[in-house]
Amino acid sequence: MLNNNFFDFDNELLEVAREAENACSLSLAGCDTIAEYNGSKILSAFIKNRVSEQCLGGSTGYGYGDVGRDVLDKVYADVFGCEDALVRHSFVSGTHALSVALFGVLRPGDRMVSVTGSPYDTLEEIIGIRGEKGSGSLTDFGVEYSQVDLLEDGTPDMDSILKAVQGAKLAYIQRSRGYSLRPALTVADIEKIVCGIKVVSPDTIVMVDNCYGEFVEKREPVEVGADLMAGSLIKNAGGAIARTGGYIAGRKDLVELCSYRLTCVGMGKEVGCSLGTNREMYLGLFMAPDVVSNAVKTATFASELFSRLGFACYPKKNEQRGDIITVLELGSEELLTAFCQGIQKGSPIDSFVSPESWEMPGYDSKVIMAAGAFTMGASIELSADAPIREPYAAWLQGGITYTSGKIGIMCAAQEMLSKGLIKL
């Protein structure tokens, strides 16, 4: 367990943490098995596509003939088991990649159905279900939107999904839980949804928001029939090395349409300089399986520790995960704030900063975020965020090393203990 020479942890807290870690041993070992599989898959893709030192360089201007950029797309396509990929530093976030994908494939008069309930907060204005009319949302351009709410237990309502998607242009699946308590979807869950949709409406495009899910399992959504998926490089796929960027992967024809939206029609993937970012995107992908494994280990430890401290945590240590996130239901704004401030105190960067809630763009309520990260907003690094609303739950993600992640979790518990908000 932890050496107490460097951090002033309460001895009783240390003992609870030791017990929690011992109880997680089988789950932690399983993380290593998945990392080894995915690491082998990525190394194989690098070798197959003849990644060379030249690929690590960059380009300027129009970016014509950027070998590194073009080979990286092929590597991602092989790793994800699909026809094509669009990997660019010019995606500013996962939300941006998802927006490009939606605008890339949807046209006026098309119908989009979210089959996993309400989408993540930052997509609401993109779709047009929140915000001012005339801002350029999908609904402003004549795209019809509907959603199928989840069942009471937080799982997809398959009967309603199969009715709602018939004739729809696009069915949208959010793999991670967003700011909800519902379980993240496993790849097996996604496969069931995709197979059902393809039976009743074979021409419907199935798109998956894959944020927080990459390399948590051995398979990805496009390997089980999804037509398109998108994610961020400052989450799992960038391995804490990529400083920005995102990806879209899936069917070749759909990826091409998305590339026209990112750049312009007729040019698509053939333009766009890499500005020296290729090396970090290659290295980040190469490191991603082990980094994701450490994040899942951190999340598993946090779930077990805070369960022992009396809080409801999701998922439990022995439940199959669909993403790297653990939700800790803390019950009050005071406890939530103390938890986030403790996470910040255990961070390598800006540990001296005390997080407070604020009106964050794209959200409909105040949000508190703790993230002492090497890359701003990189939620593959240990971070916690939460909207200031009931049930006052913290969404915890990241931890690029298990040691640092574990210490950060301990700092959060210690902060709550020191303020007299919890007792051992």
C-alpha cells in the first residue's frame, strides 16, 4: 500500500485503503490482461502499416502529402477494426468530433434518434434541444430529433428502440453515462442494440459516442456493427500524451463525409497540416492501453474505498465496466466540493488551487471541476467533475499511473475527513 512518509494520511484511513485494495486484487489483475491484449493489437497495427520515423514529423500549410497524418488514420482504422478513420489535432474536443460526425452525415429532413436517452449536456445545443434558435443547430437545418428514454434501471428500452428507429437516418448511442447514474454500456450491450436496429431498419446509420470507452475492453463498437464512432484524444485514446485532438472511425463512405465537414467538400482528408503533432498522437495511442488500465484500476480502487466509507458508488469493483468513470454519490454540495478539492490537492499540477463551481460553457448548471493535469481538461488524467445539482455526485475519471491515481483518491478522502465531513 502507500508509504505514509510523503503524505499525512490518517492511519485509520490508510488501513481502510489497504483493505479496499486487497478486496480489488482480482479486478486489478483483470485490467492488466485487457491492457496486454490491446497493447498487442496496437503494436501489430504499427508494424503492419510500416510506421517510420518520417511519420513522426509534421507538415505546414495545406498539409499535402503528410505521410504521418495519412498513416495514422490507417493505424487507427486497424486498431479499431474498421474501414477508415479521421484522426486530427484540429478536433478541439470529443464534442467537436461528435458534432462534425453528426453534421457530416445528416441532411435536412433526416431523422436522428438518441436510443440511450438524453445525450451529454454539451450536445444539447448542437442538436437544438437547448439554446437559442438560429444558432446553427441540427434542428435549425431541418434535422428531426427524438429520443428513447432508458428504463427505470438505466438500461436501454429495446422494444421502444426498435419501433423508434424504423426509417431513421441515424441512431445515436452514448456509451458512457454522462452526468447520470445509469450504467455505462459495454461493447456487448452496444452489439445487442446494433443488431436489433439492423434487423428492423438496415439502412439506419448507428453512431456511437465512444468517449471514455476506448481500450476498456478488448473490442470497440465498430467491431460489433456500429457504422461510426467518435472520441477525444485527451481522453483514453491519446494516452495522456496527445495535447489535443479527436477521431472519427467507421465506414469509409461515412468517414469521407465527415472529413468534408471538418475541412471542405472535395478536399476532405487530403488537406490539413499536422504542425508537429504526429509524434504525440502516435506515442499517445501506443501508450493508451496501459494508461487506460491505470485509469480503470484507479476507478476500481476509488469505488471500493468510498463504498467502505459509506457512499454509493457505481460501478462496483466486480462489475464489468464500459468506461473509465466511477460515480460517487456524495449527497451534499459540501461533501462534493471537499472531494473535488481533495482530488486537486493530490494532483501533480496546480495542487495548491482550490476548485470552486462556475458557469461552464455548454452546461445548464454550475459545474465544479478538479483537474491538476499536464494537459488542460485531459480527463484521462485524474480528475473529477460534477454539476451542482442533486444527487451531488462526483464523476471521477483518469489516473495515468495507478500510484498517483491512488494517492489522489486518498487525498480526497483525507480532505473530507479533515473537514469533519466523514468519520472512520
